[in-house]
Amino acid sequence: MSRPVGRPPKYKSCAEIEEKIEKYFEDCEGKPLCDDDGNVLTDKYGAPIIVGRKPPTITGLALALGFASRQALLNYQGKKEFNDTITRAKSFVEKYAEERLFDRDGVQGAKFSLINNFKGWSEKPEEDGDSDVLAKAKEILGGVDSVI
């Protein structure tokens, strides 16, 4: 009879981790500010004033789930039974960052997050074989750019 090696898994089921994921995203939304009578206070445009709102992040998600680091969450995503659940949660964070690309104040932070936390995002264009051909042609022609 062999004994289990290593730390026991933090979560035994997807339902257990999904509950904490939902709580994290709910906490990120913040709460409306109310007066002493419980009435929701609004700004000059009539929109409710929200306090405690914070952007959803991969690290914030990891900490809310009880992981010590962002990388620990990514490692847990590698477990077959939790892959879809964690991928979906990460997609919500990615969606938020994507939406901030259209917001003048959030563009730089959104770009940083997307490039560093999600596959398929890069500021550099994908290189194809044409760039090698152009470089070789310039080399042959002695660096004459105007010909190409």
C-alpha cells in the first residue's frame, strides 16, 4: 500500500472552486453607496455611486482562490478536471482587459495585462517568410531601400 506523495489538492471539485470564483468577480463589482435610510446615492448624471470596485486580475483571482501566486493558479489550470473552470474565469479577466483597450485611461495597463497573461496577444506583428525575403533582397541590392 503506497502513501500519497505531496500536498493534498486544494479543491476536490469544480463546484467548490466555481463558488469562490463567482465570489471574487462579485466582490470586484463593488457595492452601491447608500445613505442612512438605505437609499442608493447617485452622481450628477443619475448613475449609482459604486464603492469598492476593483478590476479583476489574474493575480487577484489566484489570491481569492487561496493560491500563493499567479503561477500556482496557472499550474492548477493544467489539471484536467479544473482546466475549463479556470480557463473560463481567466476569460472574464481577459474580457475586462480587452474592454479597457477602448478606454483612454486604461489602455496601457490593459495592454500590459493582455500581453503578459494571455496567449495570442503581442505588440509585435507576427513574422512571416516575406520579411526574410525582403532582408535578403536589400542585402543583394546593397541596402537600397527605395528599390524595394
